[in-house]
Amino acid sequence: MALHKVIHKRIFWGLLILSALLAVLILRLAWVQLLLKNQPVPGAEYSLARMAEIQSERETVLDSGRGRLYDRSGKPLAGETVWAAAFFPQEEQPAAAISPGTEAGTEPQRRLAAILGVPYEQLQSRISGVKEPFLWPSATTKTPQALTPQQAQEVEHLGLGGVRVLPFSRRYENEASGRQWLGYMSEASKTKAKDSPTGLRTPLTGTDGLEKTLEPLLQGVGHTEAYAQVDARGNRLPGSPIKVKAPGNPYYPLSIYTTIDKQLQAGIEQLVTEAGLKEGAVVVLDTKNGDIQAMVSLPFYNPGHISPEGGEWNNRALQAAAPGSIFKIVTAAAALEAGITSPDEKFYCSGHYDKYGLSCQNGKGHGSLTLAQGFAVSCNTVFASLAERLSGAQLQATALALGLGRDVGWQAKDTLGLPLLRPLAGEQPGTIFTTLLPDDGGARVQTAIGQRDVRVTPLQAANLVVTLLHGGKVRAPRILQRVAFRNGQTLKELPGHLAPASAGQISESTSRLLLSWMRLVVTEGTGRHLQEAHWPLAGKSGTAQTLVKGAPRNNQWFIGYGPVNRPRYAVSIAVENVAPGSAHTATKLFGQVFDLLAASSGA
């Protein structure tokens, strides 16, 4: 009897201890659920509850949340929304799965393969047993394939389980173009996606161009993703819908509107491609305000596939190069402003200057001619004579007054929370003299014809024409015009402004005279072929002798404006690194660009 009491007592205490342990476990679980579910997991940005939820979801990112860039009329430049076919894990029930079955059952899948432009077998191989959602990639770019609205509608009507057509924000068109001003993006850190506790991708950051200079404004507030709930085997839970979640912020991301005309930009890119240009740039400015309507750089680059070694991402429109005879505009302005010559002054050209080894093209003389005629035919003898009368300081000051030898791109201080907003941050100032030698006649002569140390960017060259059209007032070329919230409300207008030189400006009378001489270049001088253009044009040609890796090469230029009677556009063409003696492609392309402008304006 005593033994039974001992046994019952031990059982009682054992059950009591077991009940206590079970109570502690229940309390512990309750504590975890109630108190720790919102606490962050060490090393992760999400709470314990959110981590559990993420592990039961499979998602694909539709929009990084980065701000978007548009052209002057609202056409997307970076961040275009396209339709893409999204594939998600299938439910475990065979009836709902996209897998081989009866002929009737495979017909929708065969049609889907046809829409995507791939063999049926390739589609089946790719989606069979898929455990992670993905957007169907393009065969060429490996980025999500864009569907037409008609294709998107047809895919949705197929009613295939686990297949949805969703809006995807592609950053770039993933084609080579001359839009280096747009820039590109790269990883913000070297952290790989697989190293992240959540498996989310490493964010990208602007690395060049507008993507870099506008990075603080373009940063988003969270990505948009499509997701599905899955079970432990990675199959979509039966009846579980495919959902989309987004930050839902009515103000962000921001929309940034540029001054670029996307259609014009594309048209010029096609022209330079057809012309076979390899290196150089084309810049089109609005003569009213100096706004950049197109800026094409060669060689082309693909912002989605950057080669750091290749250098294609360098914007040639902002890089300084030897200008040749287009710099004679500066020399003529300096001489007229100094009062050391007049339009009717007579010169004589035998084809060879009597010193410095200088000659006119092919050594052919122009005979007796006035300053105006010398400008039209680009006579080196005339401008060498002027250079010997000028000082180096006078040439330098005039160049600065016309917006050369210094930065002229639009900028604003303390704007949009930025100490300095300078969209064209890669702009080079160029040079007139690397060392000012006012008493060296040879240096002044070579400088006066755009050789020696002189370097000018295509943007500066186009803006030089705008400056003359504004009576000597230098405008700052603008590429941004407005920043808006996501809901369309304007956050900030970015008006244009002047970029005056400390030395002042040239006179309106000198500006008008130079513009009339630029018309003379087309009617009687080196630009006579442009008389066949749709609009009456005016301009100045130039050919600079350079050395590339020890070999003699040329830079070809043509800058000007049109139509002459009512100027609307200023254009600069720079064709770099061509063989000496080559046809003057820059002049021909100048006419083609203006014919494109005339056609696009309906004139």
C-alpha cells in the first residue's frame, strides 16, 4: 500500500512538472508572437513576422520606384512603362497547371508561345516546375520583353493559370543610341542578392549623366512588386491570387521633364548612322532660349550594357576638340570690337602666308578680297593678318565673352534641396591659350584659325550661334525645364538664365555683322552646297588638323542657324578623327539636320 502511494506521488509531481514546462512553452510562444513579431531581425531590415511572410511569398519587381525622365512633350526617356508577360509558380492541382496535356489543353499554350515568338517546346522547358516568378525576357536584350497592347490583351484572354500581363517599368530601351547625356546606372554596393536576408536585389544608383547629377531627386520610396503565396514545396497555394503591392505615395517618385525632343533626337541618330559617322557630336538648340532640343554623341552607347574600357558613354557634345575655322568667328569679332579692321578692308591672298608656314587650303590663293569675303571663303591669310594686329589678351577676352573657354551649361544654387544643381556636370570648359603669350605672333596666328591650344565643345559651338542671335548675350544651354510630383503637380519650374562673362559682351552691331557673313558663307563661300536645303541657312565651316596616336587626322565642323529670315534653331556638327582629304561630311550633315527640322515643323 505504501508503494502505491509513492508511485502516485511521483506521477503527480511528474505531471505537474510537465504541465509547468508546457505552460512556459506556451507563454514563450505567446511572447514571441505578441512582443517580438514587430522587432527587427539582427542583420535584416524586416521584423520577424514580416520575414515569415516573405518566406511564404515569391515576388518579381515591376518598378524599382526610381523617378522618371521625360522629353519636352512628356514622352518617356528613362522609366517607360511597358506590358510584360509574368510567370508565377503553378498550383499543385494538375488541372490548373501549364503543362503538356490534351491537344485542346495545349492550344492556349501554343498560342502563348507564338505571341512570345519562341518555339512551344522552349516555352514548356522554361516554365515547367517554375518556383520563382519571372518576366519573360527578350531574346536579344535579356530584359523583359515588351508586348504590344494587342498582344497583352490576347495573353490575358488566354486565361492561363499562373500567367499574367503586368505593367513593367523598364529604365531604358536597351538599344545603342547617342543619348550619353542620359547616363547609366550601376550597383550601389557590391552586395549580391543572394547575400541579402530577403533575397531582394541590390539597388542601382546613377553613375553618369542625368542619372548621376539628379540622383538625389530620382531616388524612390520603395519598389512595386507582383507576388504569390506558395507552400513549402514552392507551389502556389490553391485559390491564392496573384497580387501587386506598391508604396502608394501620391508624391513620389518624381517626374523630371527635359528640354529634349525625343523624336528629333531619334531622327538625328538615324541620320548619323546612315552617314556612317564614327566619332563626333550633333547639338540642336532652340534659338529663343538656348534650350537643348537634341544632343547626339558618337560612338553610340547602350546604357544597359556599359563597357567601362570602351568609353562610348563619354558625351562628345560636352568634350572639347580642336575647332578649326569656326573659331574665325571669334577672331573677326575681336578685330571688329578692337576697331582694327572694317568689313570692306582689302586683303591679298597668294595662297601662302609669308611666315609661320601658314597657307590656305591646298595652297590656292584667293587673290584680292574684303574681310567679309575672306570670312565667307575662310581665308587663312586674312585671319593671320588680323591675329598679328591683335593681342593674345584680346582674343582670349572675346572668346570668353562669346561663351568659349569656360563652362556655360545651365545651373542653379540651393534648388530642390541641392547646394548646386548642374545637370551637364561633365561639360569641359575648353581652352584658348594654355599659356597666354601675347607677344608670340605665331601663337596668335595659329590660335586665330582655331589651331594650337584652342579647344571648343560642340555645345559651346552651337551656343556661340545663339549668342550672336541674341546680340552678344550668352545664354546658358538648358536641358531641364520642370520637376513634378507623381500626381502631376509641379514641384519646381527651372527657368533659363544668362551666362555672362566678367569681361562683358560683344556689341549687337558686331553680332549682326557676323550673322550676315555666316549667310554669305552659304551663298558665296564654303557652304554653297547648302543652298539646296529646304530652308535658307547660314553658318561657318571648319577643319582642324590633329594628331591621333601620331597619325594626321582632321576634325570637321559646321555650325549655323536657320531659317535665316526667322531663326528657330542653332546647330553644331562635329565630325572627329577623319582622314585628311575626306569629303566634308559635317557640311552635308548640317543640311540634312535642317531638312529634318523643316520636315518635323511642317514648314
